Amino acid sequence: MKDNGIERIRRKGRNDSLVSRRNECMLARYYYYGYIKNKGYEETIKLLTKEFFLSAYTIGRVILDHTDDVQSLKQKGPTMFIFRTGGRI
């Protein structure tokens, strides 16, 4: 598309804010399965794969890249109320 002789650059790919929100939700679910439901790592990854339609590798990478956030969740110790109401952690 041209605009007054200058081409507009359109960025393709994922919206960074949506990816960030998805990761936040995924980490909350990871915490829920692993620390509230006491599921093992492998089972938790399988459940997240089904919920978020991502590969186990991608989910593991997100968790690894956000270990500080997972530790923060563990320290806060959010209650089941937050998970039931969809509140932000």
C-alpha cells in the first residue's frame, strides 16, 4: 500500500500485548496445575498443550523464560478464588 509515495511498513506476526497476556494466563495455569492440583511437570505440560494449542517445546520455553514470574506466583500463593473468577494475579 502506498501513501503519498511512501510505502507503509506493515508488521506481520503476533501482537506483542496478546502474546504477553497469553503467557500470563499460561503461567497462571501452570501454577494451578503444578502447585494447587499437584500434577507432575509432564502431565502439566500435556494439559497446557491441549489448552493453549502450542507445542510442549514452546510451553516449556515460555515457562523457562518466565521463571521469575512463576516464583512470584509461588510467593504470593494466590487462592482458588483468583482462578475461579479469572482475576489478574
